[in-house]
Amino acid sequence: MGRSTRMILMALAIFFGLAGRAAATTYYVAANGSDSNNGTSESSPWQHAPGMPNCTANCAAKTPQPGDSFIFRGGDAWHRSANTNDSSDVAMGGQWTWTWSGSGLGTTCDYPSATTTCIYLGVDTITPWYNSAVCGSSFCRPQLELDNPIWAKSTHQDSVHGPGFVTACSYDDYNVRGLNAMAAKGIILDNWNVWGKCWTQIPNGGGNELSVSGSADSYNAVVDAYIHGWTETYNPQPNGSAPFDQAAMVSYVSSPTPTHNTIAHDVFDGSDSCPKALGNTMSNCTGGPVSYGDCFNFFDNVVRYVANGCNPQYNAVSVHDNLFDEMWESYDPADHGGIMEAANPPNDAVASNQYWYNNTVRNSGMGITWEISTLGGYSAYIFNNIFYGLGNGGNCLIIDGTQTPSPNVYITNNTFDRIATVDGTACTIRFQANPSPDFNGYVTLQNNDLIGGFSSPLNSSSNLFNVCSGCSATITDAGNEVFQSEAAANAEGYTPSDNYEPPSSGCTSSANCATYEAGSDLAVDCAIDGTALCSGSTGGAVDAPGTGALPVLDILLPTLRAVSWDAGAYQYSGNTAGGPIAPTGLIATVQ
């Protein structure tokens, strides 16, 4: 299923869910509203939402109930610290604290399949409601502003340490959240543009743009958000100390470990914040992790120019259709970097099969690229992913954490490039203990495209693997792998500029396109792995050029895999690349 189709289905699910909430109420919030209004229509909106310190009158009298929806007018801005007296700005009066939960967790509240008893904090995009003076002729997101200028607009640039750092913050957010919903469960936060975070002290767990988790089985969702524009003072810490550069964008931290939360269709883009993106030759990136604590469902996201992804991820069950791009280690030695990094396997691994598919992982140099924690008696399915242009290849794909009985790991239809790395180290699959016991499981590989000098056959002594001395990885090469040199792959049209996608024309046999119909039929696995394995894969992702440009996903029209399977991450198709609904309303209005 393509991303655009999924988004339409999700929108319809929310629409019909809202329509079916007999006991629920929809409230409207806008910059031109009044808290003395009844708040139940676009013509009589409140100015604040419950939980905002400046919420008064009818707004303050409202106790949100499961199934309620709070619709914010697109283009308007709610400020944590101050407002500029602009007609589209609202002063929240401080941190927005949300303490109300949905109900029916896991049944009637389980985004995206069921939303009727969740509490919705978002927008109306079906009948778009927006401030045309700000947005123009089409919808743009409401803004949650932490009121520190982004680097490009900052008057506090650090002249010593260069772009990406400031000498001071207008408001220090080291211990302040834009939205604090740590006690809440079953809430959907949708279509917010969040920016303006700054910190001058070591974050102590409070310095997050969004904190939206209660405890185990939280069933919260952060979707269609655009989080960007953070700044900080230059304050690296000694390795082993509490990191300065670790202020999570979305925090799911609580005790016991949270689960069943969703991060989907979001853009985490530091191209207006990361020193490397801004031309600072002294430093790499800042910011993150994208999520601290839970990446149970993590899909259709763009993560770029951020120093950390999901780190640590306490559990990750479904990770698919994401672009991880231009992610670089922090300037802060105390900040241990990882794109997707398990926290403490197997203790924090979720009791479930895991599905990691259709991801593009490229052009990054992190301490850990992916670390997947397996759990005894369950399986991890890793398919249709693309890995290239990566640093620290020994930690390219780490698989660890196991209990009895031994888990199964299936690695199929992926594309691994060994040569096109940022530091010349090969991308390998590593089995390790973290912290214990040593990995002890079964690994099956099939239909992978291996570019740049991988040795055959694939076994524990192959240069694709790095097996720790105490580990027991029973590796089976089920066949139909394609081995290409970098030169041969490039000559046939498999190149980094196209995310190693087969060329759009001329692929008529394996003689001129090595992956064409070279794979084995895995249709028997579809019922096990889910339909994604048999429904094609992403066609990669491309970025608009220039500093500060936002990435636009470009999805190849999925083609049903039939008897004649291709190898690698792509199912070859003569179709041209078809685009999903592009992110809109991403430009922050900087006052």
C-alpha cells in the first residue's frame, strides 16, 4: 500500500471516527476566539485549549472526555513564553499541560485503526479551517512556538563556535516542554508545526518539544508534525557524563516502559538548526533524539540533520517507510549517537514479532545505525531496506538481545552497499550481547542485493557478518542473493543518486540489470511477514536542494510481487515514480 493511500485511509478513519462519537464533542480554538465562547463551532471558538495557563471562563470549565476533539485553526500560533501581539498569535501563558486521557486503549483507541475514544488535538483538513492571512489560499499547520528564534533569524549567534549555536536563549527550555502530557494516554496530536526550542543547561528530562506519554500501553500518537528550528549554546560534556546535547523532540519516557505509541508522517528536520547543514566546519549535528523511550510504531517519517533518532528505543515493533538521511554524531562527546538504537535488550524488548521494512538509510555517520533487539520465541523481519553512504560500518546493523527459545531473524530483499560509505568502512551485520546474554538465534538471508565486494557464500565467516565471540548465530543463506561490484552496479544504473534503484528503462533481463527476476518467490512468507513484503517497496526518497529545504518523499508505485521476483529492495516496475501527498504548511512564520 502506498503512503498516499495510507494517509487517505487514516484521514477517513479519523473522519468517520469523529462522526461516530455520539457522546463526544468537538471544540474549536483560534487566535481570534474568546474563552467565553461556547467553543463548539468555527464561528465561536475559544482562544485557548484546556491545560493552557491562560485558559479561562468556558475553556477552563471544560473537562476533556474520551472521544472529544479539539480543532485548532491552521496558521495560528500558540506561544509558550510570549506573543508578538500579532492577530494570529496567542499567548498560552506558559507550558501547555495536558492531563486528560482517552479510553478503550487497544480496542476503540489504537491509532490509526481505531480512534473513537481517543482525545484528538489537531486540525480539520477534510473541510480545511485555516487563517488565510497567514496560510494564503491553502491549509497550513497551527504552530506551537517556544519563542526562541531559529538560527537563521537569531541575533544571538555564537561568533566563536559558528553557525548552529547561540550565546544565549531568549527563553531557556532545558527544563520546559512546549506540551507536557506525561500523565495522558490515548491522545492524538496531529498536524502541529513546533519550533523555537533553546537550552543553555543540561536537560534533566523536561526539555522536550513534546512529552506525550503516561506509562505502559499509552496508545498515544504524534502524527503529521513538523519539528525543527532548535538552538543551543555550545557546551560539550566529557564522555561518560550527562550529555548536554540530548533534549528529545518527542519523549515517551515513563515507568514502566511505555508501549503502543505511534510516531508517523512526521518531519524532523534540522536543516535550519544543525551546524553541519548550516555550513559550520567545526561541528556535526545537534538535537534529538527524535524520540526518547518508545518507537513502537514508527513509520512514514523523514529524519534528517538530527544527532539522534530513536535513542534509546525501548521497543520497536513496526518501523517502515522512513527516510533517515544526513544524520551525524553530535559535537557533544557525552551524547552517544544512534539512528535506531535499542536501550537495554532483552529487558526492554517488547513481546512481539518485529517488522522493519521499506526504509532508506543513507549518507549518515552515526555511532550506531540500527540496533534491533530480539526476544526469545519471536521473529524479526528485515526486508526492502536500503543502506548506503554510512559511517562506522561495524555498527551498521546490530542484532542482539535474546532469551529462550531462540529468536528467528529474516533478512530478505534488502540492498546493502559496502563501498559508498562516509568513512570507507563496510556496512556489516553484527551479532552481539547488549548487555547480556550473547545473541543466540537463527538468521535466514534471501534475495538481497549486495554491492561492493561482499563475499559468497553468506555464512558466519562472510565479510557481511561480525559475530561476537560468545554469540551463536546460525546463519542460513537461502539463496538468490545478487553480488555486484560497485563499478558493475553503477554501470548498470544502480547508483547513489537514484538510491540504488534499478534504472527506469532497459531492464529486460538479469544480463543488463542484475537484480531483475533474480530473486526467489517468497510469496509463501507473505502471510507471515505481512503484505508489505509482497506489495512492492519504496522507491527511495529525494530532497529539494539547498540549505533549509524540506525533504519530499518520492514513492515508487508499488507493484505486486509475483512469481518472477526481483532481488534487492526494489520490485522492478516500468511505472514512473508516483508521489504521495507532499507535506504542506511547513514554513514557520518567524515574528
